[in-house]
Amino acid sequence: MKTYVLNGPNLNRLGKREPGIYGSQTLGDLEESCVATGEHIGLEVDFRQTNAEHELLEWLHQAADERIPVVLNAAAWTHTSVAVGDACAQLEAPLIEVHLSNVHKREPFRHHSYVSAHADGVIAGLGLHGYIAALHYIAAA
């Protein structure tokens, strides 16, 4: 089963950006782990990252049209983009919202999500392991 793992802005800076919060793993490390996990549990993982909101919206629309499950770390757009929330509302296959850090231990603006209301589950604060847990959930759904 094809599954999208979609990542929003600044995640291309993993390993360089605030390692005390986001860890030392790079986006490449994250992609390798997700693809390997997918192969192990029977998912074809299509891993993507963008700093362009319109591109993320197009990917979510494609997932909606093709009923593709999504693991989504919308990053800052989680807390700011009604458009991302509206695109998530169109998804019919499972949607798992993930965050590397525990957003509830951070700045107050990060406590709100436009994605959560449309997600089957939310995983925050587990780093890379959150993505792996999300993929396992999708494989079992």
C-alpha cells in the first residue's frame, strides 16, 4: 500500500536546526528509516519535504483523490495554515499527524493545530520514533 510521509517547512534543516529540540538526525536519516520501516511492514513509502505551502497542498489533494494514507508533519503550518487544515479535511484514508518535538511543552502558539481535528491520531515528542509508530498504525489499519 502506498503511503505518503509529508514534511513541511524547515525540516530540510534537521541535524543543523536547534539540535537540542529536534535532535541530530538529518532529513535523509528520517527518510531512510521511514522507507526501511515501510519495506519491512509492507508499505510503499513516498517521502517528501517542501518549504512551499502550495506544494504541500497539492500533495494532500493528490492523497485525497487517490485515497492514499498520510503521515504528516506540517511543521509550522500545523499551527498557522487554515488551508492545510482544509486540505486534511478532504482525506478519506488514515491521516496521522506527527511532530518530532513535544509541541505542548513549547511556545503557546504551537499548542493549536489545524491538522488535529482531521487526524486519526497525533504523535508528538517521540522524534523519529513517532514516524515509525505512525507507519505501523497505517499498516495495521
